[in-house]
Amino acid sequence: MPCPLDSSGRRAVLGAAAASAVGALLVLPQRASAQAQPGVSATEIRIGNTTSLSGPVSALGTIARAQAAFFKMINDQGGVAGRKITFIFYGDGFNPAQSTVYAKDPSDPGLADDPGIKGYKAFMAKWFPEGNPDDFYNAYGYMTAMVMTRVLQQCNGDFSRRSIMAQANNLKDLENPILLPGIRLNTSPTDHRPLKQMQMQRFDGRRWVRFGPIFEGSNV
């Protein structure tokens, strides 16, 4: 989930799923004025991310590249509250958990006609053509950048850390085209985990097949 970064570099996690992170986005500080919050000016919102760009888990680096492409698309559409998003990411070996038990697998032929997957692949073709649309990490980056954008939109132009925290803790039944049908994002001031639902799956010898109802994490 998105999280702000203060001047000392401390990250305060706004939301983390029990079995899967929804991202590790950061609002970065810049020189503040009386009119601007740290990381925010009249024309810009600076967002940063830490990820693995090298080493044994460097494949995770494509998550940030997909997020960068999504924010580029948002900027092309006018940004958020009249501000463009400047996205910066660094390599630090961070390894976010992920699982396909809550999200759609873009490489699954059975989802070729799924509207969410079709929208995601259209995004990849236009905004991140060098990326592999069948790579789950790219779909994950697309999903988390979409959630970050929703949080910023809910701020209604107030990008103080207090406002960002409040809106990150105020996601209500938020649907996402990459999540499985029936799985929604929810947060509150007392529960920062956005993902609490999942579905069972099993390998049939060729591919993973989902079965059974959607479960709350505490009931699985």
C-alpha cells in the first residue's frame, strides 16, 4: 500500500495485507513552502518507491516500471487535482510478498476475454510496451498504482500527510480490475490491511485452477 516518507527516511506503512503487500509507494519530501506540503507543490506530487533492481530478485523491478507507466498515463490525463505525479524509484533489495490467490493471472488463457485483463493489456501495449504483459509483477504494479491514484483522488487536493494517511485508511469496498471477482479493498483507522479475502486454488497438472467461495483471511 502507499506510504509517506519523512525527512529521516522512515516509512510509515499505510496498509499491508497479511499475506501480500499492495505496494511500497512513498511520498517524497521536497523543499516546502507555506503553500506546499512536503513532496507536494502547486504543480507536482513526488512519489517514490524502493524495489529490487538487481540481484537474485531483480525481476521485482518491473513492478516499479509498470507503476511508472501508470502514473505517466495519469499525467497524460491531467494528473490529480491539477498536479502531475513525479515517480522516482530506487533499488534496495526489498521483496514484497505476492500471490495469485487474490489476483488474476494475466498469462492465463482462460482470462483472455476478462474486461479487467483486456484493459490491463491495452494499458501495457500503449504505456509500457517494453514490458511483458503476461508477467504477474507488471499486473501487480498496475494494480497498486491504481490504488495509489485512488487514494490521492480521495484527498480532494489536500496532500498533507494527515490527509493521505486518512484516505489510505478510508478505502471502502474498492474494486480493482486485477483482483478476483468478489475481492475488494477495505481499510480503516484500526485495520490497515487492504486485502483480507482470498480464494483457494489447486494445480490440475497444467495450470492453477480456482475453486470454492471467496474467504475472509481469518476464516481460511
